[in-house]
Amino acid sequence: ILLANGVYAAAYPLHDGDYEGENVEFNDRKLLYEEWACYGVFYKYQPIDLVRKYFGEKIGLYFAWLGVYTQMLIPASIVGIIVFLYGCATVDENIPSMEMCDQRQNITMCPLCDKTCSYWKMSSACATARASHLFDNPATVFFSVFMALWGKQGLSGKNIGDDPRFIAEYEARVLEKSLKKESKNKETDKVKLTWRDRFPAYLTNLVSIIFMIAVTFAIVLGVIIYRISMAAALAMNSSPSVRSNIRVTVTATAVIINLVVIILLDEVYGCIARWLTKIEVPKTEKSFEERLIFKAFLLKFVNSYTPIFYVAFFKGRFVGRPGDYVYIFRSFRMEECAPGGCLMELCIQLSIIMLGKQLIQNNLFEIGIPKMKKLIRYLKLKRQSPPDHEECVKRKQRYEVDYNLEPFAGLTPEYMEMIIQFGFVTLFVASFPLAPLFALLNNIIEIRLDAKKFVTELRRPVAVRAKDIGIWYNILRGIGKLAVIINAFVISFTSDFIPRLVYLYMYSKNGTMHGFVNHTLSSFNVSDFQNGTAPNDPLDLGYEVQICRYKDYREPPWSENKYDISKDFWAVLAARLAFVIVFQNLVMFMSDFVDWVIPDIPKDISQQIHKEKVLMVELFMREEQDKQQLLETWMEKERQKDEPPCNHHNPKACPDSLSGPAPSHAYHGGVL
Amino acid sequence: ILLANGVYAAAYPLHDGDYEGENVEFNDRKLLYEEWACYGVFYKYQPIDLVRKYFGEKIGLYFAWLGVYTQMLIPASIVGIIVFLYGCATVDENIPSMEMCDQRQNITMCPLCDKTCSYWKMSSACATARASHLFDNPATVFFSVFMALWGKQGLSGKNIGDDPRFIAEYEARVLEKSLKKESKNKETDKVKLTWRDRFPAYLTNLVSIIFMIAVTFAIVLGVIIYRISMAAALAMNSSPSVRSNIRVTVTATAVIINLVVIILLDEVYGCIARWLTKIEVPKTEKSFEERLIFKAFLLKFVNSYTPIFYVAFFKGRFVGRPGDYVYIFRSFRMEECAPGGCLMELCIQLSIIMLGKQLIQNNLFEIGIPKMKKLIRYLKLKRQSPPDHEECVKRKQRYEVDYNLEPFAGLTPEYMEMIIQFGFVTLFVASFPLAPLFALLNNIIEIRLDAKKFVTELRRPVAVRAKDIGIWYNILRGIGKLAVIINAFVISFTSDFIPRLVYLYMYSKNGTMHGFVNHTLSSFNVSDFQNGTAPNDPLDLGYEVQICRYKDYREPPWSENKYDISKDFWAVLAARLAFVIVFQNLVMFMSDFVDWVIPDIPKDISQQIHKEKVLMVELFMREEQDKQQLLETWMEKERQKDEPPCNHHNPKACPDSLSGPAPSHAYHGGVL
């Protein structure tokens, strides 16, 4: 209350002392700094108990969760590397990419844009095809199943929420908490806001969120149009070196624009979510946090993943066909995927956004900006305090030193960053098996970076009790579920896995993949081009083109219903959908099966809890007896004394396990 | 131990007294009989607390669960009736069935069996088509979604397992139990069986289960062959009245055979499962029960549902095509579904098996056999005791009267019956919307029947503590999950819902269903029949047949690839699969959404639990203080007495909530 009235500028617990220097006495902060907040100890387990003791349970839980998550990334990374290496090893045996690279096949492809683009040779996309095999091979399917199970099982919070260390103490705390809560509820219930009061705020919320999601979509659409027009413009360029790198240039610039927009909007959306939650006036701190997290997550999720979703599921699907292309705004022809399949592009998009986000957010926002702020504050302080007080500054009190540090802003940004990363790792893992590896590398740094931040750069936060990671657990579970279905769709629709299988079992004459590339291409008679869309410079290849090929399953020009969708299309579509059903239910079944086979850990924990309860009761009994004996002896000796048996002079007699071993500093209180 | 050595013939708690007669004093048993075990009170809630007090927690839980389940069936039944009435109301507006009944269309269908069957007119299947609309209409799809949610949510055990009444006492009991368990474990651990010892038993288990499942499949196959040969034999019959009822006769007899086999095998499999579990030598009573339940459930599930699965997903799907039929054992042509779709047949099969099972098992096994056993035992007793002891018999002791009653055989059969019923209600509800209604009617009787059995016909069972319904909860959840996917497949593959949608949006010229029947039929040129398979008597219809129609999506005889699977087939297949994906994920999402929107009940419960804990602790504290005061006063007054404050003479001072309010009769012990 004093804080709210402006009497105090800030209230925070003090740090234990300095963490550096030789002549500081030994304290927890120094220990943490040496054993935890250095990059040198990255291979060690974190001293979670000490962290919890020093910073409180909530922050302890965050680091414990981060540690478990990082540990779990290790097997995922290893399997991902193996899958990638398998792709590298088999790239030369891959018949479809060999066929695409084969100069003798000499397949003439239809132009990729109207007028300015010319026909092109299939073999010019050889490199892309070979690269895409690295990520689009049968091992990826197994990896997806593995990662779907990993995502559903691994982070189900069992390891964290039910950690017996936490539970043992939790029991007692719940008691205190519920007592507190009751008194708190009584106060707030008096001025309860009705639904009518809240309605405008809720409406604002809904409208703003929809508006911001629309903004995100609009930006993605803008980038698409930028790509289309850039590609057309570059294709007009006469320099052959420019023309040969069109795709690379356009993709790279577009992804970078996307990345910058994502990072900027992330910050903007964070602020807006905070503002929106404030006007909702939630009842409790916890409710405020949950609403804020939900909104911020929704916005950041849409923001981060929209471009990736576009590439994975929409790009190249609604392009129409030669002679009847689909146009947006009547002038931009929808872009197609590279001949190696959209998976390669998805992979590029994903890796750049994921890596760029991690690097920029880690380096700039988590290291750079706090350092800068510190500098600014230091300079300000220096200007205020005249130089003759130097002596005083040197011996300044602990609280003055701590005041120079950045205030603690909550764990939400840290969690959010990790959850979005978890999304990158699980949602589209089918297209980028190396994602877990990059996440692992990032997290190893992230743990120590965060640790350093907490030990050296932030004021010591007020210890907050927490039972589990709260709403984050639900979000993680949601992502885990979403990951299954998205991976199923990526494998069946974005990759060429299913068309290859269908070809192998339905069409292949000798049981090999020979002829697959030819099978996926439809023919188009160039005389059927609409007016003004035929290439201006058709003789680029040195011979006259009569039939060009395009990637789709349609009837050939000599068929009765020419350019209609063919039977093959429907057969492949049915196979793709069947795969989705099989994949999803297989993962669900396996997930349940794993749950059923490995119920040992929870059982052990529940047994331990029971044992602890038994001990608790025994303790009570014993103490009662002790007390009686004590009383008997006391009463005889010192009748005049009326001392209650449980107080600070006689702490051993108190039922310790009930009042709970609260962190020692919880009694320090906030001092300035 | 005495029981095991044969010293005692049986050990059981006594009943409270007689439940009938005017001059018996008032007791719990009489109260239960009047307020619970009569059919007259079927509309009342059950007196669960009294049941729990009298029979112990486990049986109380069973009846509580049964009550909740029955209550939940009420909304499901109402919605089911509405769906059925909707079907009745719209049957005359249904264009496909109108087209089928239209005599003018005059579609000649291909024969349903080789040689003996002749061509037949589409309009002769008019009645089936109209009947099948009752169950196969758009409302069924909504009903399936509703029931899938109902199955997933309703019985998730929240309402039962977490019932605060149970939990309040559970807390204390766990303590006792875990103490007991520890001592028990110590004994058994000494003679722990190694994996090597158990291997033969496990192998026997596995082999037996696989063998019995194979037996079930073989029986179903046998019934199929019976149907095929019966149909062919009846078709040869010259009497026209026999020939017109072929389908009804064959279906009815086959289903009855199935039903009898299911009921017989149910009993056999129950015994085998018990034997298999015995040779496994499980460690504890609970482990024994769980293993037994798992095995028995697996076998009974396969036994009950295999014929239904066959009709739903396999019948009529692998028949080949005219001129190239599929034969099993080289002589039996696979049977086709009726022209109204297999859904009608599935509906008949389901209703007969469900109703028959309930009626026979309820009446015969639950009423008839116990009565007969009682009679036999009574006669035996009469023969043993000479007539001059009549006086003695009349005034025989409570334990003698009770010995005449049937011993309590566990709740497994009761639960099993209900779970199998739950499977009928949820798994194939898309084909038979009235299933919940029949289940409801059955359960209303079942509750009172079971109640009567427990009160009047069984010896009073030893009270057993139970926290929740145990493994049954997992089985229920499993069925709930399975129901979603099975209903999705029933709607998309067994019903004509998807082909109709596809026709409406892809092929229909004027946006109506006119022409749908024609679209689903392919043409066959009768000159393409294989040798010896053409009908012997083709002129049955009065005109010569050149083209006959059959239900499939294949190319017409005048096409290039005649009788090949057509594009339509793949398009419909893709639509069916897409529907499965949409349905499954929609239900999953809605289920999660409902969970998220209605978290109030668990919250309330957890708050209540916290409050109870708080109260418990306060109680402790107060008692401690009381005791101190007591001690102080006592010690002064009666120094010579060394009485411990907590014993039977002073029960008020004992911490009641810890030792737990055990059912009163638990102290009676077993007496004979």
C-alpha cells in the first residue's frame, strides 16, 4: 500500500551480498554465481534446490522445467541428427532426385510466371531436389512419430509438477494459502464487478485480438505479393546471373522481412496484450497473469507461425493450371513451389525464422538491452551524485547497489520464448529434423544467460510460491496435441512421401521408383495458353516447345476432358488422408500405451507421498506424547510458568512439517 | 488362514436382520429393502450413503456409478428419440428412397448370388430403403458428435472418483492402507517370483488369448458361411413366399445364432480368464482383480463386437464385381449388403444383440439361476435336517439364515455387463440412435435388480474400501476414445451420408438429390458373366436383360477400361477419409473446449478438500490444546493414574479423523 501511494519507490528483497570480488564473505549469491550462472558449467546439473531457496519456488520451477526440457532435447537432437545423416547417406541412391538431375530426360517445364518467365528445364532444379531429399526421406516419418510421442509424453509436466520435493512442501503450503485466500476473497467479493461492467472490456479484447490477427495475415499476404512481384521483376532483368538466382534472392529477402516483422510485432503484441488485460480488471494476480499469458500466447503464436503455415499448407496449392491460373487482385499469379516440393522451402523458412528469432532475441533483447539500460541508469546516477561523494558511493549500502539493478519483470517472457521454441521443435519437425538440435544449443546458453541475469543484473525478486508451471502446462499440452495433427498433414500433404508410396504400389511396373517424376507431371499444350500469358521469349531453350509439363495430376491435352483433375489426383488425395488418420491414431494409441506401460514413476511418487503423510501423522503422535511427558515433568518443576509448548524458544517441539520449511528469506520482508 | 485350511466353511459378516415381516425390529437392511431394492422406487435417487454404510465403500461406489451412468443416459435417450422422430418425419421427403421406390425407374439389379439367384428390381427394396432413412439421416451425424462428447466427457469419472464424500474419508484410509501395505509387502517380497518363473504362465496367457480370439473370429466366419449357403439354398426353393423373405429369414436366424454364441462364449471366457489369471499368481488381491478384468474384458469385448464390426466395416466391401466376384473357400461368394446400405443391417444386428443380451442375461442369469441355486440349496438342507427339528429350523440363528444365501462373487460381472452395454451405446450409436433409450430402460430395472440381489439373495459381503472404480475407469475412457473413431468410420463408410454430400456438391445438376441412386450404381453387361455364374432363370422379370446394375463406383462396359474403379470412387473415398479427420478432430477439440469452459466442479471440490484439510489441522491443534489443559487439570487431581489420553474409555479425545470413520460392521468380524 505504501508502494502504491508513492512513499516508496520500490520494494524488493535484498541480495545476499556481492557475487564477485575476493574479499566478500561466502554467501548463497556467490555460490549461485559460481556454480550456476557461468557458461563454464553448462554440462552440470543446475543446483535447483539452491535456486529455489534463494529466488523462491516459482523461479526455481522455471529453471527446473527449463533443465528438464533441455535434457529432453538431447535424445530428440540425437535422433534428428541420425535422420539427417541418413538423408545425406542415401541422397545418391534416391531415384526421383537422380531422375530430376538426369540431363538426358530433358523435361521442359511450363513457365513460373506470365509473359516474362520462359520455359525451363527440369534438370536445372537438380540441386533443390537433392537438398530436399535430406529432409524428405522415409526416416522423417519415423522421426515425426517419435517427436509426436516426445511432445505428448515428455513435457506432460509429470516430471515437474509432481516432483516429490515440491509436493512434500506443497501440502503444507496449500493450507496456509487457502487460509489466506479465504480472507482475501472476502475483501474482493464486496466490490464484485458484474458482467455488465465487464462487457465493454471483453468486446474491446475480442475486437482487438481479431484485428491484430488480421494484421498478421495482411502482412503475410503483403510478403507474398512482394515475392510474386519481385520474382516477376527479377525475371525481366537481362543479366543472366540475376536470373539464375531469382528463387534464392526472393526467398531469402522475403524470409528476412518476415523475420523482422515477427520480432517487431512480438514486442508490440506483448504490450497490447498487457494493456488489454489491464482493462479487463481481473480479480487476482493469478487471474491477471493467466489472461495475459493466454492473449499474448495467442497473438505471438499466430504471429510466429502464420508464414510457416502458409508455406506448409497453402503455397503452391491454389495455383490453378497453365492456361487457367489463379490470380490474386487480378494481376498477381499465385506462386508455385520449387520442383523439389514445398518441403524444402518450408525447411528454409523454418530454420531462418527459428534461428533468427533465437539469435536476435537472445543477443539483442536479453543481453544488449539490459546492458544498455544499466549503462543509462549508471550515467544518470553519476550525474546526480556529485564527484566528492565518491567515498560514499563506494561504501554504499546493499539496497543502494541493488537499486541500480533492473527490476524483475516476471517470468512470462522467458516462458513465452521457450514455448514458442517448443512449437518450432514439435509442430513442423517433420520438415526440419535439425530443429531439436538448434533448440538444444540455444537452451544450453539460455539457461546460463537467464541464470546470470537473475544473479547479477536483476533485483532479487520476491519469492513466490508455485505448485506447478500453471497455464504453461496447458499450453504445452495443447501444442503437443496440435503437433500430432500438423505433422501428419506436413508429411502427407507437404512432402512427397505419399505420392511416392502410391506410385510404388499402384503404378510402378517393376517395383522401383523409376518413372516417378514423370508420373507426377501433367502435360500442357502451349497452344492452350490464354491470350497474353504465353512466354514472350519461348525460344530461350533453343528449340520450339509444343508440350510443357507442370506438377499436378490432371488429364493430358489429348484426353476427352482435357486438364480436368485426374483419377490419380483423387487416389493420391485418399492415400494422403488415410495416412493422416493412421498417423494420428497410431500416435494416440502409442501415447496411451506408453502411459500404460510406464506407470511406475507416478506410482512411486504417490507411494512416497503416502509415506510422507504417514510420517507426518507419526510425527504428530510422537510429538503429542513428547509434549505430554514434557508437560508432566514441567508442570511438576515449574508450576508458575505458563509457557506454550510451541514458540520460537522451543522450535523443536513445533510441528515443523505442517508450518512447512519456507525459504529462509521469506521472513526478511521487503526493505528499502 | 483358518478359512484356507478348511476349518471354517465360510466367513462373512452377518446381515442386520430380516428385511420382511411385520414384527421385525427396524434395521438398516429393512430400510434398504424398502427404500432401495423395490421396483416401485425406480424414479427416486438411491440412498447411496446408506448403501455404503451397510455394504462398504466398493459396492456403494458401484451403485453410485450405476446411478450416475443411468442418469446420464436420460439426455442421451431424449436426443436419440428426437433424432429417430426426425427420421420418421422426413422419410417421405427423402429423395433417394423415393427414387428407389419409384416403379417407373425400373432399374434391373444384378443377381445377389450365382446361378440360383435371378435379376431383381430396385423397387423391391423400397421398404428397406425407407426404413434405413430412419437411422441414416443428417441428424444422425449431429447425434454422433453429441454422443462422442457424451462418452468422452460424461463418464470421465470426475463425478464419481472425486466425489468429496469419498475423498474426505479416503484421506484417512490411505494412511492405514499404506501402513498395512508396507507390512504386507515385506512378507511377500521375500518369496518374490522372478521373471523366469512367470514366463510359462505369461506365454500360456498370450497363446490362450490369441487362440480364443481366433475361435471368436472362426465362429463369426462360420455364421457368414451359414448365411451365404442358407441364402443360396432358400433361393433355390420354388415356393415364392419363401423366396420373398430370404433376406429377413437369413438375417434373423444368423443374428440369433450369433447371440447364442456370444452369450455362451461369454460364460466360457469368464471362466478361462479366471483360470489364466490364477496361473499368473499375481501378488495382491488388487493385482489379481485388475489382471482378471483386463483379460475378461478383452475376450468379452472381442466376442460381443466382432459380428457387429464385420457388418459395419467388412460386409459388402470385398465382394468384387459382377463377372469377377470374390469367393471364400473357392465356393462361397461374399455376401452383399441390402440396397439401403449396410447401416440398416448393422442396426438390426446391433439391436438384436444388445436387447437379446440384456434380456437373457438379466432374466436368466441374474434372476433365474440364483433362484434355482437357492432352491437346490434349500432342498439339500431340508433333506439333511430331519423333519422333527422343524422347531429348531424356524428359530435358526442369523448366521444360519445367511448361510442359505448365495455367497458374494464380486462386482466384476456387474461392471462388465454395464461396460459392454456402454460400448453398445457409444461405439455404434451412429447406426442406432435408440440404443441409449434401451440401455436406460434396462438400467432402471438393473439397479433395483442388483439392489434386491444384494439385500435379499446374497450373504452380506465383507466391506471393502475403494477410492474409485479402478481399472473400469480406464476401460471406460478407452471405450470413449474408441467410440469417436468408430463413429466417424460408421458415418463416413457405412452410411450413405458422404456419397450423398459428394453427389450434392460435385455432380448434382440442379442442387437436389435427384439422380443420386442412379449415380451410385454401375452398369454391367450380362454377356461379361463368367462361365456358370449367370442366372439360370434370367427371364424371371418378363423381359430380356442386357445391362444390370450393381452398387459400386466403376467404369461402365462401354468405357475404355471397363469395370475399372472409377474417378468417382476415389473422390468419394477422399471425402470419406476427410470426414473422419474432421469428425475426430472436431470432437477432440470440442471435448477439450468443454473441459476448459467447465472447470468449476473440480475447482470447487479441490477447495473443499483444502478446507477439509484445514479443518483437520485445526482439529489437531485444538485437541492438542485441550489435551494440555486436560492434562494439567488431571495431573493435579489424579497423580497416581497413568492413563494414556487416547483409548476406548475416552474416545472423544482420540483424533477421530485420522483413524477414520470405518463402517460399523467392520469390527464384527467373520463368524460362523
